Amino acid sequence: MDIQTIFILIQKELRDARRNQWFLLYTIAFAILSLALAWFSLAGMGHYGLAGFGRTGASLVNLILLIVPLMGLTLGALGLTSERENGTLLYLLAQPINPKELLLGKFLGLAIALMAALTLGFGLTGTLIAVYGGMSDVTTYLWLVGLAFLLAVVSLSLGFVVAAAVEKAATAVGIALFLWLILVFVGDLGLMGTAVVLHFSADTLLWLSFLNPLQLFKTAAIYNFRNGLEMMGPAGIYAVRQYGTTLLPLLTILLIIWASLPLLLTHRLFTRRGAL
């Protein structure tokens, strides 16, 4: 594997991301909304202002669950299909480069672009909190940033699977949006409804929720801020009692697995189908 070739591809993806209007729109929207949540968080005595890292970070969880997967899925879905349509992908594979180098270079480039976009929003918000709200709970805030990075990589990896499986960019984006709806809305509500009908035990409900990477992130983020999961019901209480202080590392490892397996599937699909 040629490291220099991968580095060149990373640079190309970063340049393409800067020219992507949807990506720039997502970046600006996330930065503005995160700042707005920080500003309107209650700071103690019932007045409005900037709260500490703990309060503001907890309010950011739902925003991350909505925007970060959407960014990763759509960016990943367009990562291969748009270049397949305009012929760039065929041109790249005509060079002395193998499919593994191509996929890894594109994936790393888009992942870095995603993390840079999130860093802008988290950085501006964190700076304002530090100036006006103090440095309390900064560690939990940094954990949230790291978990958001992992969620972005997972979403990007799932988007790459979609891009490798279909030919048209419009089809890939449509499937990515449908998958986003399932992960954000249908998955959570469907799991709760199934649990009520089938009377799942707490451990079964917990592990079924882990089939959705967004639930993994949500569970890890809530535990990070509260050191408990009572608000998630019996499954959350069972998770804390069963795994204790190892729960957060376990959830992090599961998110890493969620990021790795779709990428391996993408390589298999892409190697079989090629650039056409």
C-alpha cells in the first residue's frame, strides 16, 4: 500500500469538500445551532446566558443525533457515486492505484473534513462556554466531542456502503436519507414498540438497542454526563449494574466496530463492481 498515494487522495477529498455546497451548509448550520443552544441554556438562577460545559453538552446530544449522521451519510453516499457518474472514478483507477488505496484515501479525506466541520462548531461553542461559564465539566464535553467524531465516522462508513452498492448519485442520496430516517426515528420508536409487544427482558432490550449506532452514541453520551442511565428505563439500569465503569469503554469499542465493518463491506462491494 502506497502511503504517498493515499495522502494525495486525502488532499483531493479535502479540496472537494471545500467546494461542496451541501457540506458547507451543514457545517454552518451545525456551528450556528450549537452556539444557539449554548446561549439559550439556563445558567443557574433562571436567567438566560451561557451555561457550563455539562449543561450545554447535554443539550447538544439531540442536535448531534440529528445533524451528524445526516452529514456523514450524505457525504459518504456521494463519495463514490458522484465521481462514478462524471468519470473521475474510472480515471483514478486507470492510474497506478489499487481499489484499497482509493477507498482508504477517500474515506480518510472525508472523515478529516467531517471532523474539521464538527471541530468548528464544538470549538466556537467551547470557547464561549469557557469565557462566560467557566471550565467546569470540560472533560465530559471533550468526551462528547470524541463520541461525535466516532458517530460521524460510523455514518460516513454506512454512506460508503450505499455508494458502493448503487450507481446513481441521486439514488444513493435517497437511500442515505431513508437510512437516516430509520436510524433517527423509526429505529428508536420501533424498538420501544417491539419491546412492549414481545415483553423483552432488560438485557435483550439493551443489546437490541446496540444494533443502532445512534443508540450506542446516545447511551454513551448520557452516561458520560450523568454517570447513570436511569432515564433510559430498565435497560439503562441493567447496563450500569452489569458493566459499571466499563460501560463507556464498551460503548466506544462497539462504535469503532460499527465504523469498521461497513468499510470492509464497502471494499468487497467496490472490488466486485469496480468503477462502472
